[in-house]
Amino acid sequence: MSENEKRSLLGKAVHAGERVIGVGASRTAEGPGFTRSGRAMTEARRLAKRGRYAAEDLVDEASYRIKRDPLRSVAITLAVGLGVGALAGWLAGRSARS
């Protein structure tokens, strides 16, 4: 993994996931039933790889869409931000009244 990938948010998440898998593998290798846990670790690694590839595809697709239609991207981002802000304000006001 390059330094730029480690600095990005996605890169940090992937790095943290890889570390968690490594710690889990070292702990399960010590205990009984290694063959079952070995298969489980292989499956967990495959799942982590698929998740990583899916996240990279999502980032690539988002950057392509933003480059292709920047005004629409800004409008959608603004609408989502206003919606989340309104929902947060409504929930905060509702809990304050209780």
C-alpha cells in the first residue's frame, strides 16, 4: 500500500481492517480447532478484499460522476446536507421538549 493510500480516509479504514484481521488470525492460530478457524480466516480475508475492491470502485465511480456533472453533484450534496441538518435540528428540538 502506498503512502497516499494510507493517508486517505479509505486507506486508513482498509489498513485498520487488515490489522484487525492480522490480530484475529494470530489469536485463532493459538487456540484449538485451527482448521475451522483457518478456513474462517481465509473467508474473512476474501470478504475484506471484496469490501476493499467495492469501496475503491465506489470512490472511482463517485469521482467520475463528479467530473462528468459537477453542478448536479454540488446540488445533490447541498440537498443532502440540508436534509440531514433539518433532521438533526428536528430531533434535537424534539428531545429537548421531552
